[in-house]
Amino acid sequence: MYFAFLNWWTGDKTSFYSDAPSRFSVQALEESEIFRADKFKWEEALSKIPVFEKWYRVKTRKSYEATQQKIIDMQTETGEEKYLKLLKNAPEIVQRIPQHYIASYLGIKPQSLSRIRKNILKDK
């Protein structure tokens, strides 16, 4: 569905706040730090620590914006456009993440990604 890039965090907020099982899992593709939060303590910290609440609000807003943009991109951009955007925004990812994960993230088949990469190299 998406990558959580350096200094990002991920999880299923719907599951966290509704106490319902998550409909997806998280897989670390590289060494990662794992943080586990208790909902009651999390909410208590948000209400008692203004700087934490502000940090969380900013992170949540950025997460929402990134999710909205990904939905728009999936509906309006070609596979090549999405790949070029990924190269522009996170060029190190294509060197560090296996191609089949990148293809899945872009919503295309691995064969299509291979063709796109070949065409881009040919056009240079």
C-alpha cells in the first residue's frame, strides 16, 4: 500500500481507535524501530503534553495529505509518471527496496516496472 520512509511512522489508526482487528499488516523491509502504544496512555499523553499533541497533529495531517495524494495519483497518473515521481521524491528507495515491492506500491505489475525502467534508461 505504501512505504514509511525515513523518519515516518506507520500503523492502522482505524484499528487502534476502534479496537477492531487491522485489515492489513506492516512489514519492515529494513532495520526499523518498533513502537507499541497503549490507547489509554496515548490519549492521556496527548491531553497532558501540549508539544506531543502538536507533534501528533502535524504528523497526522502530513499522513492524511500523503494518503490523499497517493489516492489521486493512483487514479490520474500512469505507471511511468508514478515511478518518476518516486524517483524524484525518494531516489534512494529504488536502490534499497526490491522491485516487486516498488511495483506493488505503484499499483503496477513487476513486468511493467521493468519495462518502464528500461524505457527511462533508453531515453537518457
